[in-house]
Amino acid sequence: MKNESSTALQTAVRFTRWQAALLTALACLATTVLATPLLGYLDLANIVMLFLLTVLLLAVTLGKAAAVLAAVLSVLLFDIFFVPPRFSLAVSNLQYLVTFAVMLVTALITGQLAAGLKQKAKEAQVREQRTQALYEVARQLAGTLAQEQVIDIAQQFVRKQLNAEALILGVDGHPLEFAHGAVSTACRIELHLAKVALDSGHMVRHDELSVDGYASLYLPLQASMRIRGVLAVAFPANVPELLPENQSLLEALASLIAIAIERPHYVDVAHTTQLDMVSERLRSSILSALSHDLRTPLTALVGLADSLSLIKPPLSTTALETAQAMHEQASRLAGLVSNLLDMARLNAGNVTLRREWQPLEEVIGSSIKLLGSALGAHPVRVALPVDLPLLAFDAVLLERVFCNLLENAAKYSPAGSNLEIAAQVIGDFVQIRICDHGPGFPTESQEDLFDMFVRGEVASSKPGSGLGLAICRAIVEAHGGRIVALNPPAGGACVRFTLPRGEPPILEEEAK
């Protein structure tokens, strides 16, 4: 144990060293004066008890140094005033030397034990006070809603418990920026040391900086996910060193501050995520409702436009062209509504895949046949390996993927250019590529192309809703695959997606 140099224990000392020595001498003299009239009534052994009691009281009241001084003075005063011949240091009986030795040893041990117990009690009291203070600051930090409140509570705690000044830097991901208005003149910062603590995640000390209000201690605010900042502490100039108990107190405070700073951040993240989910659900509900209401009149409009070309006698050429234009626009609008319905259904998360083991070439063939005239100016080349295994997928949904991708490729490719479909087995997945010889995707927004209502700059001059690729991504990811857009070095554009390979069933040959 350090002698009573602890800041907390110094506040409990009421007397200086000379005052304590004077009080010790006066107490021993008072015991002598009190015991002198009792010499004829009490044995010397009982008078020794009075001096031992004095030593014990002085040890409890004034500490170890006073107990040692009282033990020595008690032996001398007992020898001079009570042991014959009195009023001298001479001893008539050598047995009294044993009495003096035992008295001195007993007084020293008693005084040391009593003073040690007192010091332990003071330290326990200080620890209790600091534990209570930490509990109180933790309770206050648990109710904070803003970082300014966290900083104010931390500064008040450090000022009250350690008589020091504190400053928090680098709060909430802004490295080495002061978090509470103007820089406090009571706590000056060495930015290099603060950056070392922030980068390393360890406490940094520089005791020589404890002058002119500079912070000599920098503690990282280590939260559960990452370091949220640095706590800088400037001690008074009369504090020579940082005691271990003070360091533990500041480390506990730094942990509480980090948690308090991190909590509002995740509250904001959860709130934002919840709002996004509600907004997305509302948008999907609106799209679904509108799409259902629009599908019936659109279907009737397409049918009426078709019926105009069957009227007898036939309409004029101008009227037929108008009917054909009505049919094309109605069909386009019907396709848009279908895409909206599909997107709303996929985003709702209640899509049940009807997986069946089937060959990939069948769904490719049905997609090409379904597009019909849309691919009239673009020959489609299909290259599938002979040993391509059966795959488990929803044929209706995967057909929509191929239709959307082939329609996009034909829309943005020069007339007469080929469209290419290829597949290969890579590990546990089958990779499918659909490529064209058009201008390619915008390089700066290839990932964004799969978001709803997002279209590239090249696509802006073409009719479309920006839902095709979003639907493709939703369907592929529902199957457990991944889809990306890329521009091959040879030119053009490719969309590549994967499907899980799985374990296809073993087909038994029929008996002949």
C-alpha cells in the first residue's frame, strides 16, 4: 500500500504531520497524568493496559505514524513515572526490561493493526462511494437521448470524482473532432496521442503532459462493434501519478460512455429500417391494388383492339393502323401491369416456389417461343453442355427471367445481331449467361440496375418501366442464386445468374 498519498485518503486527513505528533505526545502525557493518582491502587500491569489503550486510540484516529510514536513515548513515560526508581530511566529490576520489550512490541503491533484496519475501512468506503457513483452515472447514461447529454454527464463525473477535466473526441465515427461545442480550455488535447488511442484501441498515457491543462490520459471508447471515440482526461498539476484505482474507474467510465454513444446510433438504425419496411410494404400494397384494378380493363382493351381488325367489311387502312397502334400500346401497358403485379407479389415475401426437376433447355425453348416476333430480328444461339444436369426450379418464374432478359437484350441490340445463351456447371451451381452485342451497361451503376424503377442512361430512349431486371433478381434470389450485370471485354452486355445444382433424382431405366 502507498502511504496516505491517495487523493481520496488525503481528503480524510484532518491534521498535518507535526500536528499529529503534538497530539500524540499530549495524549501520552494525559495518560500519564491520569494513571499517576492510580499508582497506589492499580498494579503496573493494569497501568500498562492504559498506555496500550492510548496507543490503540491514536492508531485508529491518527494513523500508523502516530501509533509508532505513541508506543515509544508510552514505554519511556511508563519507565520514568511508574517503574522504580521513579523519575529516571534506571531500572532496579531487570525483569522490567522484559516488560518494556513486551509493551513496546504489543503497542507497535496493536497500533499497526488498528491503523491498517482504519486505512482498509477508508479504502472500502472510497470504493463503495465510487461504485455508487458508477451506478448513478450508468443510470443517467441509460436515459440519455443525445450525445451532448452523454458528454455532459461524463465531464461532471470526472470533475466530481477525480477533480480532473475530461473531453470526448471522435464521437460516432467522426475521428478526432471535438464533440461538445468549443474546445474546453481546462482540458487541452494532444491530437497525436488521441489518434494513437483511437487507432490502437489501447489506453495511452503521457504523465509529462500534466502541465498547463494538457490531457495526460487517453482512453478509447470501445463499444461492441467498434471504437466510438476517445476519452481524454487532464489531471491537476499537483497529482504526481495515476493510481490504479483511478485508472480502473476511468476504464469503467469509458465503457459506459461507449455503450451510451452506441445505443442511440442503433436506435436510429432500427427506426430507419422499420420505416423502410413499412414504406416498402405500403408501396407493394398500392402497386398490387392498382395492378389488379387495371388488369381487367386492359385485357378488355386489348381484345377490343384485336376485334377491330376482324370487322366486316374491313376498316380503312388508316383505321386499321390506328387499331394496331392501340393494340400495341394496350399490350405494352398490360405487360407493365403484369410486371407490377409480379414485383408486388415477390416483394411481399409470400411466394411459394413450385420446384420441379426438369431440364434447362425446355424453359429456354418455351421462353424463345413465347417472345415470338420480339426476337424476329435477333437470332438466338443456345450453347448448353451435353452433361448439364437436371435442375429444381419453378418453370413459370424462370421463364419470366429468360423472357425479360431476352427482351431487354433484343431491345438494346442492333437489328440482325445475335443473342447468346450459354450455361456451365461451376461447383455447386449452374451458371447461365445471356449476352448481346449492344452498347453495354453503364459502368457506374451496374448494381443499381437491379433496383425497381432504375434504368440506365442508354435505356432512357427506349420504352420500359425499369422493373424487368428487378423481377429477375427477385426470382433468382428466391431460388438461392445470384444475378449480376457485366460488360465483356469483347463488347456488348451480359447478364449472368446462377441456380443451385442440388442432387437430382436418379432415373431408373424402364425394363424392356
